Amino acid sequence: MKPNTLTIASLLSIILLPFHIGGDVALGFDRGGSGLVFVVVPILLVVTCGTLLLAERRSGHVIMFLGGLAALGMPIIHRNNGFTAAVAKSPEGLFFIWTLMALGVTGGLAMILSARGLWNLRSRKT
């Protein structure tokens, strides 16, 4: 594995998440507002710091794993919360669905790579 692959996968998830949240608001899954900003921005900041500043440390791998888990969970959450054909037929539907699938893939990849990185860090200490 190239050393930057995990960082790239995590950054892709970080970039896709605001698009996804914007789709949630545009399609009526979330009402938006300042409460959303006060939750999403700190979470994205922590995951971005974990990805860029702590990439070689155990804490960075744990943060990237949790960020990947959140990204992987987005398609599952929307599938279980009544994803309808009306959303798919809306003008924003294609991009929203594409973003969900891309989040799932990049999140799953980040989880796998961060778990592998944690395992490698553990084996180096022994």
C-alpha cells in the first residue's frame, strides 16, 4: 500500500460529506440551520486534523477509522430511513445518490486501510 492512499481516501470522504449534507437539506431530509453547522464543522475539523496532522500516529488512524465508519454508514442510514423514488426522480437525486455511493466506497476503503495501518503500528512495537 502506498503511504498516501489512506490520506487520499479520508480526504475524499471529507470532501464528499458537505455535498451530501447539502443534499440532505435540499431534499428535505434535514432542516439545516445553524445547529447543523455547529455539529458538522467541528466533526469535519477533527477528521481533517486526524487525516492531515496525525496521519502517522495511532490517534490519526483511529480518527480516520471513525470517519470512514461514518461515511460508510451514510448509504445504510438513508436506505433504512425511507429513501424514496421521489428523491431519485428529483433534479438533485442523481448527484445525491452518487454522493451516497461514493461516501460508502471511500469510507469503507478508509476503514480497511486505517485498520491495516493500526495493525502495522501494533506489529512494529512488538
